[in-house]
Amino acid sequence: MSESLLQAPPAAEAFANQPDWLREARQQAALRFDALPRPSRTDEAWRFSNLRAFDPQDFTPARPVALEVTDSLLPLSLGADSHAGSLVFANDKLVARTRSAVADQGVIWLPLEEAIEQHPELVQRYFMRSEALFGSAKHLALHQASVRTGTFLYVPKGVKVEAPLQAFHWIAGSGQSIFPHTLLIAEEGSSVTFVDWFKAHSDSRNLACGVHDLHVGQGAEVHYVSVQDWSRQTVALHSNATVVGAGGKAVHLSLHLGGSFARSESVSHLRGAGARSEMLAATVADGAQEFDQRTLQDHCSPDTSSDLLYKNALYDEAKTIFAGLIRVAPHAHRTDAYQKVRNLVLSAEAEAVSLPGLEILADQVRCSHGATTGEINAEELFYMQARGISERDAYRLITYGFLNEVIERLPENSLRVRLQEALQARLAGH
Amino acid sequence: MSTETLSQLDVDRTRGDFHYPEQHTFDAGSGLSHATVDYISNVKGEPDWIREFRHKALDVFFSKPMPTHWASEDLENIIFEKIRYYLANAQRPTRSWDEVPDDVKRTFERLGIPEQERKFLAGVEAQFDSEAVYSNMKKALGDQGVVFVGSTDGLKEHPELFKKWFGKVIPTGDNKFSALNSAVFSGGSFIYVPPGVKVKHPLQAYFRINAENFGQFERTLIIADEGSEVMYMEGCTAPKFETATLHSAVVELVALKGAKIQYVTVQNWSANVFNLVTKRAIAHEEAEVKWIDCNIGSRLTMKYPGVILKGRKARGEVLSIALANNGQHQDTGAKMIHAADETTSNIIAKSISIGKGRSSYRGLVHIPKHLKGCKNNTECDALLINSTSRTDTYPAITVRGSGNSVQHEASVSQVSAEQIFYMQQRGLSEAQAMSLSVNGFVNDLVREFPMEYSVELKRLIDLEMEDSVG
């Protein structure tokens, strides 16, 4: 990452009426970013990673897009049929929002800069409170110093939002950097589904460095879906931290489709007794794409459970890295944790790396992981071909079925359909 | 369990815990420098190429950092300046027990070595501190051309064979401790099995540390020529000293076309020993290498036996059992490097953590591109006995290209209270019930072991479980 990444507009320009604590935090972050060393391959957190993706590049903070570009983006920012509200951002600037009835339920649903103005205490309590894991301190600092907008979603105690809320983050132009942010707080007993769509206006090289944090209160239930569909030349770094309170439940599903080098880091801190987290991801990797996935299932309380399922389909010379850890702290007794990564290798050159880990320091736990890497079963192919399906279609159908198993885990039907369409579109060329 | 089977093998921790006063003729003193290397080389009367090899290795050792960015920080507690790197009475092992010095003889007799040799072994080598004191093999094997000697003799008597393979499977710079071994190695076995010869009975080596503040650095090289078969077993003990002892071996196996090597280890070092061992095999076409690795003793063991599957249809296997009790960290695992088509590998690792013990599995499975029909299966199961016990699993699996199949599974579980209750209802004590459960946990793996070892292992587990409940 180059120095030029830091030539962001002064923080005061980013947020009008920026409170002192935020100005200071951002200045500190900028200093931290300068001081921290670049990741090296001897860091366990970057093992097998292609660090050339971090060579200095001429990315500059994204400039506002032209009106006609915005006009072309809006018809493509639809999402699920039955959504309860949308925010549309282009190059880190809010360009459209739909009227939403959720405000009537007391839900705060705002772009981050408005939330800072209207609810500074709430933002201060939750904004970038997670420690940097996965050797990501440097790019988290970059994000904190450079973030300009994003989604702030606060669901009060007991409120249940039925239809999904969604945000679109577009990037347009080339050599631009954006810093999408998601901050979701679900108070005790509430429930909500939120979707982030990450999309590119054109097939050019840009940088996206996002932070997506979820705070799931006692007995609350959150579904968070992210569809990463950046251009095939984009360098993408996405960090997610989810904190789940007692009896709460978080489901985080990611669809990874775009990017030249796309790193996604995801941690679930199961903080309260009986907390549950599901971590799901489906990835299509082709060309020279590299997907670098790091996860942590952090069991810090008794009777917590987690279930991770990551599936990767690899074509051409693509590479995927999955490094996941289940960590069970002392006293987190009766933990039930599961982790499964499955790689479907569809070419002679693709490479799948799996690093599934366990660190267990408690008693009466049930933890297991499985990692498999293989190709399409010849019998399945034969079965389809015998029924008149061409080999190429059979390959694609089996691959789709393999990944769709992840999407099927989502309860919300209209959203599921949109994700399946995105997956089908992505596989269409194969 | 009959008393006869008990006495057949000795890996009992208490029986190894004794030592005799030192009477060493050769002592390289404490600390490590190029002078230490020269001392060892002079005493052994080695050719120049070995002396040079040692000096270069020492430089590599000095230049390499401790691997504490991923490994246990307990490594920092090894004080290299305080360790004695070479201690020996004589340079040549005897072929007869009668000529072995009395106190050394008593040591091995207490450990039951001569008895075992008579009963079922094809050959025995006994190493006491730095050098082998006794080495013998059944005459018939010698007539078939089988070589089983110490590494020093192997170098002197079979220089071409030795030079051809020595340091080729595990290069000096592989890791800090392989470099250390390469600089100061002494003892260990050199085995050559000629083409087509199948050694029916196992060859055994016995490693004993008697001295305090000592480092044992044996070096073993086994070459199984085309179509031959051999099984090698090693056992090890040391008395409990207040200070740390270092054991850092390098073991290289070469299985040529169609050869089979089985290498069995029952490691029962006392709980003050740092056991940092590099073990690796090369399997040529259709060859099979099987590591059976049981780690019960030591303070910290770091050992990941590996197989480089170099020839088509080669097969590698690691069966590993680790038991970590209070004050112990068993950091063990396996490496399988697939380098040819249709190679297969299998790793089954079971670990048991008791009290404050910690066991870790670390594995590497590598299938580079353009290979077809490679298969790996890995299973890691961990059993936690107490709430203070810890277990970790850190595998790394890289697969390039379609046409290969890899599966890895790991699980962590406990002995369930219901099981224990069920057995107690039927009159077993809690400790007996616990032992039975743990033995059941490892049973399917132990069945794969040579019979003598499975019996012994069960007994050891019983011993370890005695104080673990309540």
C-alpha cells in the first residue's frame, strides 16, 4: 500500500461537525498506518498470501462520480424485491436513498456521516471497537483514517424488522480507493437482515478497504449478507467483526465473486452464554484471481455454538486460501463448534490452500473441522451426460449446486433468489 | 497382562529414572563453538569432507533464528552455552555384552535390552550418551549383506553409500535444529538392506541419556534398496535431572523402488528433555514408508515425521499417538510432500491431554501442480481429560490442480461422564474406567502397531492415567 493512500481529504471535510474524539481517533489511525510495518509472509496471519498484491499503487481517494454515471447505476441498485429500504453510495458518497418505514419502529437507519451528527454517543460506543486480528492492524488503521461514509443501522430492543435492509457501494473510475463501512447494532431481542452489495461501474483497477462490524445483543438475531462483486481488477480488503451476546444469533453469509486479490477477514466473538454464530461463504475464483479468507470462531463463554461452511470453486489459475481457527477459551465449557471448508478444483492450474485450526482450552467441548479438496465426481458427470446434458452444462450445474448449498442456508426467499441469480451470472461464462 | 509381556520392552518412565556416576574419557566440555566441532571430528578421526560439513552446519545453526514466531516460546529456555555436546567412553561399540563397561551394562540390563534381543530382535544397537556402546546383529543377516552399524562406523566402512545419501533427505539448513545436529552429530544407526532382502525381525536401537546438561544428537540413515523390507524400532529414556537436557536427532530414510520401511518410535524421555527431532523419508516408485510415532515423555517435543513421495505410486503413512501430562507439550504431526502421480498418503494422529498437558497437531500436505491421482487422508482426534488440558490443531493443506483428492478431519472430545458412570456401576474404579476409555480412544490405531509395542503402550497409558482423576 502506498503513501498516496493516505492523501485522503482532511477528516474535517469527510464529516461535517466531526466530534473531537473522532477527529483524534482518525489522526491516531493515520499515524498508526504510517508506523506499522507492511505485512510479511512470515506472519502466520499472512501465510501463503500473495503480498505482491500490496505493492505500492497509485490509488487516490475516490472522487465524486458524474451525474450521468449515477443515473446509470441506480437502475442496477435494486436488490431483493421485498426490501425495507436502500442506501446507494458511489465512490464513498451517498447518491440515493429510499424512503423506509423502519424509522417508525424506532430503527435508526442512516448514512454514517448523518449518524455521527445525530447520534454521536451511539457511534462513539461502537465505532471500530474491535481489536485488529489476522495481522490486519495496518489496513484497519487505513480504513479508520480514510472512511467517509457507510451504513449505520441501530435496531432498538425487541424490534423486529421483517424485510431486509440493504446498501449498495459502487466504485467508478480507475485508480480510486473507497472505504465502505457497515455498523450494525441489534439490541436485546431484536431481529434484522441487512445486505451489502459491493459493485463496480467498470472493469478497472481500484482499491476497496471495508470494515463491517455487527453487534448482536442478548437474544437478538442478525442476518448479514455481503455480495462482493467488485471488478476483476480490484484489490479488496474486507474485515468483519461480529460480537454476539447471550442467547443471540448471528448469520453472516458472503458471496465472493470479484477482485484480483480479495482478502476477507471474519471473526465471531461469542461473548455471552448460549450465543450462536453461523459463518457461510461461497466463492467463485477464476482467471488469476486470489481469494484470501481468514476466519476465527472465538468462543469466550460457556454453551456457545458456531458453524462455519466455506465453499470455493476454482477455475483457471485461481488461488484460494482458507485459514480458519476455532478458539475455545478456558471456561468456555460445553462449546459446540464446527468448521468445514470444501474446495472444488476445476482446472489443472488452480490452487487451494486450507489451514483449518483448533485451539481448545476448555472442557466438555465438541469441536471438529473438515477440509476437503477434490474434483467433480465422474459418476455425477456421466449421470448428467447420459440424460442429454452437455459436459459443459453438467460441469456448470454441478458447480452451481455445490455453491448453492451455502445460499440455501438463508431463510429469506426473495434475497436468496437474488444471490442465486448473481451466482448464475458469475458462472455463465464457464 | 502377563508379567512376561511387561518385561519384554521397557519404556516405563520410572524404570528409566536412575543414573550412574559419569566416567567419560571424551568430553567436549560445555558450550558450542567451532572448537567443539573440531574436538568431535578429531576424536572420531573423520575425513575432511565431514569436518567441513560440520563447520558449515554450525554457521547455519548460528545464523538461523529460533522458530518462536509459530512454535512454543519454551524453546527460549534452551541454554546452548550450558549444554555438553559430546560425552563418550570409547569410540567403537563392542559386539559382546561382556565387553561393555559394568555400569553401562547394568543400565541396559535394568532396561531389559539383552533380554529383548534374545527374544525377538534381529539386531540391537545401544547408545549411551554420545556413542553406541553395543551393536550386534544376527549373523544370517550379515551374510545377506545387511548392514546395521552406528553412524560413525557406517561412515568409515561404507563411505560411498553413506556419502551418497547423507544429508540428502534433510538438508543442513532445513531448520535450526537439523543444522545443530549436522554440526555435532554422533551415534545413531546406519542401515543398508540390499535389493530383495526382507528383514523379518525388527532392528532396534536404544537411546539412553545418562549425563546431566547433556545434548544427544544421534544421526540415523536407513537405506532400503529395491524391493527390500525392514522395520526399525527405537526407544529412549533418560533420568530426571533438575536441568534441561536436549535431544535433537536427524533421521533420514531412503526407500528405493518397491522397498518398504517401517520406523517405530516410543519416546519416553523424562520430563526435563527438550526433544526436537527432524525425521523425513524419500519414497521412490511404489515404495512404502510408514512412521509409527508415540510420544509419551519429554518436556517439549517438536517432531513432524515426513515422507517425500518421489516416485509414482509411492505411499506414505504416519500413525501418531501423543500423550501430554502436566508440564508437557507434545507438538507433533506429519508432513506429506507429493511429488509424483498416483502417490497416496495417510495420516492418523491421536492425542490425549491430561492435567495441564498440551498437545498440538501440526501438519503439512502438499500436492503441487500437474500431478494426477494423488490422494491424502488425514484424521486428527484429540481427547481432553481435564478442564485445564489444552489441545490445538494446525494443519496446512495445499492442492494444485484437479484430479487429486484430499480430505482432512479433526475432532476434539472428552471422556463422557456417562461412560465413566456406566463402568463404575459395574465395579470399576474411576481411574480404571478412565484408563479403559482412553485405551478405547487409541485402540484402532494401536492395533496397527507391532504387537509388543501395542501391549507396552496400553500399559503406559494405564500408568499415566493413574493420577489423572479426582
